[in-house]
Amino acid sequence: MCTPEELRELFLFEHLSPEQLDTLCREGHVVEIEPGPLYTEGEPATCFYVLISGEVVMSKMSGGEDIQISRTSQKGVYAGAWQAYLGDLGSDTYPASMRAVTRSRFFVLDAEVFGRLVREWFPMAVHLLEGLFIGNQNSRQVLDQRERLLALGSLSAGLTHELNNPAAAAVRATSALRDRVSHMRRKLQVIASGVYDAEAITTLIRLQDEAAELVAKAPTLTPLEAADREDAIADWLDDHGIAQSWELASPFVAAGFDVDWLEKVSARVDASILESAVRWLFYTVETELLMNEIGDSTTRVSTLVEAARQYSQMDRAPHQRADLRELIDSTLVMLGRKIGDGVDVVREYDPALPALPVYAAELNQVWTNLIDNAVAAMDGSGTLTVRTRRDGDDAVVEIADTGPGVPEDIRTRIFEPFFTTKAVGEGTGLGLDISWRIVVKKHHGSLTVRSVPGDTVFEVRIPLEAPTPEVPPATD
């Protein structure tokens, strides 16, 4: 039974009028609870609880672990749907979990009743609390947006740098190609003047075709092998009286030429036109190599643009089926400059992992935060490993680094907002908090970490089949 006298002994209600206490008893009820859970974090918040006697423990999920945040037997402590008076502004789920440690008695009000009574009895307090709540919420949104803009600025700078290199290479190659084509036109003019007979011209054309085929099949040489071959070709050219051998040797090696092939050229043309034939082949080789360079550069630009489009999910629905491997690869491309040459990137992808219904652009932000933190932890040198696999009804993504690890005493706090181990000005402490909310709140998954020195792994779990987001009804 609920009595006004018992409620008045609770500090929360000690200054209420007799009429208000009678209303509470009429609208609420007293329950006795055996040791065990009262409610679980994330469940719909339906009741407001006030402890009359007994002992309770409050806990909250952090980094995939249920962390005890308080334990008390203080009479009058309250929990549950305490934000009900905020209406639509407040959370409609329990923000933490609570369980009774011993047999306990509670005064219980339905959330809707609790919210209505607080708004009727304490309107000024509700306005003040609404202002505090909205202010904190706006601050979080502003800082979240700043975190995203900082990440975007860093990515944009990296992408600009990555695009500039192949674009500049293509411009240089185009200029050089124009010069080589000009030389070939002058050679054609000499050929057309009648210096070479028909048989010599036919031989030159065949050698030109063979040289172009060699360029396409040129082997990859080590720097030492390339240097040895350049020396051999330069010596051969000098022995045959061909000037500027040092200028010709490097392109010939890049095209796959060797001394044996040049001997075949010497055997097929008259000695009087050997130097002219070699230079004709040089222009052919340089033209092919420059066109390859232009092709490689423009392909690189296209790849970067495609990676940027994939990363931003431009012109795509926010919620869609996406291949996690493609999302991760686009993020790695976007972060290529930040990752640097000192970090080895290892991809261990499960080819059988199906596409998932996800918010792709927001997941890319998760990969960005986790990879950026991993690279920062390794201080520019180490191994970054990205794995994907299927585990039952979940898709699992692991991002591992060989850095010094996350100390055990802060491991449970790294997903808290504003918590950071970076120096002042280097981090806002929101990256992992944002990532946790995207994975857990939006995708109904989990984000956890396990760490020892030399092996830190952040594990993201996402259900293979998540609930389809609700679409608001169309309005006229």
C-alpha cells in the first residue's frame, strides 16, 4: 500500500503538499522486487522508480562491457523514466540498467503520469531543465559537426595532394610526348625524301611494331638489375658509334630492351642506317612509355574520384545495401596520404561476406575515425590490418594496429564523449563517441576494443539484416 506519510519520508517528496502526496499515491503504486533486474538499458522507458528500502546497482554499457556506475541503498534515490517531463525532447528508452541487489521496495509511477505531474506542479523548473537539456544537445551537435568538418578538411587536403601528383605527371608526360611526336614527324620527312629504300622502310616499320610489343611486356626489374642493363646497353651503343648512349639507355631498359635484342636490330639493318634506326626506335619507345604514363596518371585520377564518390556516397540513398569491403577500401584511399609509406596496410577480406543494409556514408566515418586513430597510435610506422568476416548473423570488421596499445585503466572510458589521450588541440575526444553511436544506436551493432602492446583491435559488429528504417508518411 502507498501512504502519504511514507512518501513524505523520501527526500524527493518531502516538500510536497498533502494534496500532491495523495495524488501520487492515487496515481502510483508500491512494489516489492526480488534481487534481479528492474529494467535494461535501451528498453522503452515506461516507469519512474523511487527506492523506499533495499539496495540497487546502476550499470551502463561501455565498449561492449556492462560497467557498474553506482551502487546505493540510500532511501529516496530515483531512476528510470526521469526524462518523461521533457516530452518529445527526452529519451524514450532507459539510459542505463538497474537491478536490485537485495529484496527492495519501490514507489513506481508510469512515465506518462510522472511527466504530466512534474509539468503541472513545477512549470518553471521544467522550463529551466528544458533549456539545459536543449543547450547541451545543441552543444553536442555543434561539436559533432566540427569533428566531421575537421575530418573532412583533413581528407580534402589529402585528396587534393593525391590528385595533384598524377595530374602533374600527366601534364609533364603530355608536354614530353608532344616533343617526341615532333621528332618523329621530322624523321618521317627524312624517310619521305628517299634516303631509305623500300626494304629498309619495311624493316624499320617491323622493328617499330616489335618495339611497341616489347614495351607492353616489359618486365619489372630491381634497381640493381636496371642499372646493370643500362650500363650494358650504353656500352653496346658506344661500341657501335651511336652518340648520347646515356640518354638512350634508360628508356630502352624501361621498354624491356636488352643487348641481345639490339644485336638482332643490328643484324637486320644496314650499318649505314643503324644509328638512324636506333633513334627511330628510341622515339617509338619514348612515345609508348609516355602514353603509358598518361594512361596510368588519368587512371589514378579516375580511381581517386571514384573513391571520393564511394566515400561520400554521393547521389545514393542514406540507407542502402552496401559492400563493407568497398566502403573500407574507399576510406583507405581517402586516407592514403595520412597513412603514409611507413605503415603497411594488410587487407584480410572474407569474399563471401554479403552486402548489408547500412547507412554507408556514416559507416565510412566510423572507418575514418578508427583508421586515423590506429595510424596515430603507430606514429607513422607499423602494420595496419583490416579484416572482415561473418560470425553467425553478424558481419564483423576488425581494425588492428601494432601500436603501444590502450592502457587498461582507460579502456572503459575511450568511448565516452570528450575523452581523449591526445594533446590539447589535437583531438576533440568525439571520434570514438560518434563511431559508437553510429554503430550501436543506428545499426544495432557493437563496437569493442581489446588491446595488448603491439596488438590493438577495434571490432565492429553489424547485423546482416538490420531493421529497415521507418519512412514518415507522405503529406499533401
